[in-house]
Amino acid sequence: MTCERLAAGTSTLHTTDPRVKLCLAFILSVTIALLEGCPAQFAALAAGFLLVCWARLPVRETAGRLVAINFFLFLVAAVVPFTTPGVTAFSFLSLPVTWQGIELALSVWLKCNAIAAVNIAFLATSTIFSLAHALAHLKVPSKLVQLFFFSWRYIHILEEELGRIRTAASLRGFRPSTSLHTYRTLAWMTGALLIKGFERGERVYMAMRCRGFNGTFWLLSHFHFHARDGVIAAAGIVASLALLIMDNRTRCILFN
Amino acid sequence: MHISEGILSAPLLAAGWAATAGGLAAGLKRMNAEKIPETALLTAAFFVASLIHVPIGPSNAHLALNGLAGILLGWSAFPAIFTALMLQAVLFQFGGITTLGVNTFNMAMPAVAAGYIAAPFLRSGRKSIAVACSGITGAMSLLASAFLVALTLALAGESFSSIAGMIFIAHLPVAAIEGVVTGGAVSFILKTKPDLLKRRA
């Protein structure tokens, strides 16, 4: 599974306080989601792209993630220009395509990619370990942080379990096809995976009890808020205010 | 099955977060310290199980298993599904922070309902009834999620209403398979480790 590969780096963004990065990812995502006009959305995408460049991430991996996200947007881009009422721009296979539809599809595309870029720059540049700690420092309910942290910790182990179950099945001649036999086998594999997870959970809990676990998530890594983090936080807030003001001024330029 | 960033309006996103906050509060309240590692391991297991691709004719679908999650976890399905979606957002940037609320609610609310509906049949002691009812609730909860996703998209505006319809129809065959897999998994668990089904009650 492609996981924390983008978190290994030495850029300024990688070494920024994860608490600042989490807050900025939240503020900028909400800001971008609120943008209504294409000019400000373009600006947001450009800003997101600059952030990703600034983080000096491996190009292939980053591009691969953006391609995967855009794959899901394909349906929107293919349907919305036809289904939005408005002024007809041209006809495609005798179906009218409207300017408003094109604008809406473009707007969804810009916003989705801008938010993805912000998330890559601010969230993917931290390890889950430091994000969980940052969430705890930001007073997110402790149980939720623990759930997040433990789930992440065991996903790889259960993925290996699934690999073993799959190997066992294929050694016994299992070849997936469209048949009830396949579905039943996959159901049993799912059941086996859940039981393995449950039993490991019991053992993990007992091992933790032996070491004095009482539900408290002790914070071992403490972050230091440097002047540089303050500058980045301020720049992020100024950028989101600028985007909102720009959106307010330019909203009605296109097509309306 | 999730709604991408950039589609929904602010009121819908806020409503999704409000509803999910309520569900999370209910789920976390019922999850004491003892249950945290177990719930986390089951969350991880569901996350990994959703990577299993199921062949349907020439195409394939991946399992969501939200009904089974509700049957095993009850209200804890809310924090479990929230965690899984949050990991997706952080690890692959599928979905993001603003849609996390509405996407969690669309998957988790039918899961919790499935848990409540299946519980009396699982306690009935009749294996065939337990398996059949889990299968039906598994299929219904996926359909309910597809319906909620379609409803959310329809509320987002006229432009998305035909996509909403397509999404719902595309999930009809997936729901049938979810039902078979949920029933099969419950049957396997009843045979192998019935404790897993009792932990919720």
C-alpha cells in the first residue's frame, strides 16, 4: 500500500510544526470549499500547486495521487455540462452543452484539485504518528485519536494477514470468478480477517493492561512552535482571507 | 462510495459535520478504554477488507461492508468509519476534511441501523435466521448508503441529480453481493468465533 512515502523529506513544509499544518489544512480546505467563482478557484489551485512544489515531493508519487483523484471526477466532468440548465454553448451528439454546465464542471475540478494539493502539502508531509500527536495536542477527543492511531498501526499487519489468507486460498486452487462459490469464499476470507483482527485486539489490550494502560494516551512527542511556524501560519491565514476577498470581487465576471 | 471535495455547498457540508459529530459522540461514549484496541483492530480489518475486489462479470467492485461493521460494532461504527475515511484522506487524499462529515454520516448511519435491526435475529439462536437476516441488513445498509449519497448529490443541485440516479442504480448489483458476503461472513463467524458477535450487546 502506498502510504507515508511523501512524509519522508527535509523541506521547510516537512519540518513545520504538525499542529500548524493541520490547522492550515483545515482553514484552507474550508476556504476553498466556500469559493464560488472560477478566478479565485484558479488562484487557489495555483497556490496549492506552489505549496506542493515547495514541499519538494517525489514527482511520480504525487502525480499518481492526483491522477487517482481525478479519475473519480471524470463522471462529474462527463455529465454536468449536459445536465445544467442555461445558455447553450454547443451541441454534442445533438445534446446541448451549456456555458453554466462547463463553468460548474470546471469549478468542481478546480476546487477538488486545489483541496487535494493543500492536503498533499500539509497532511501527507507528516507521518501519521506526528499527526495523531498533533490531533491530541489540539484537544481532539482522546479516544478518537487513539482509535486513529491504533487503526493505522495495525492496517499493515492485517494487510499481511489478508495476504496469507489469499495465498492459502490460491494454493487450494481458488480462482475468483462471477459465481456464488467465489462470493462465499470471499465472505469466509473476510470473516477470517475480522476474527484475526478481533483476537489480536484482545491480545493487544491484555498486553497493554499488563503495562498499566488505563485509557490515557500519553503524549510523548511535544512539538516546539518556532517563529518560522508562526510566519507560515500567518501566511496561510492571509492567503485564505485573500482568496475569500478575491472571490467576493470577481464572482460575477464569467458567463453571468 | 464517497463524494469528492468541491461539489457540495457550505450548508450541506456543515449539516454533514453536525450529524457526524452527534454520531461520533454517541459512539465514543459507548466505547470504554477496554474496547479501544479491539475497535481499532476491527477498524483496520474493515479497512483492509475493503481492499478486496469482488468480480462482477467483466468488472469488479470493492466491498464497503458498512452493514457488517454496524452488526459487529454498533454505535462504534461511527468512529470506526470516520477513522477509516480520515486515513483515506490523509494517506491517499481521497476525500478531504470538508466532506469528511457528510461522507461519514452517509456510510455510518445505515451501519448503526443495520446493527440494531440484526441484533434480535442474531440473539435468536437460529443460525439460518441469523445468517439470512444479516445478509439482508448488509444489502439494505449499502443501498441506504447509496440512497443517502444520491440524496446528498440531488440536494447539491439539479446538475447532479442524474449522477445521483446513476450512482444509486450502479450500486444495486453491489448491494446484492454485499448481502451475500455479509451473510457468509456472519455464518463463518458464528461457526468459528461466536464471541465476536456477542461483544456488541
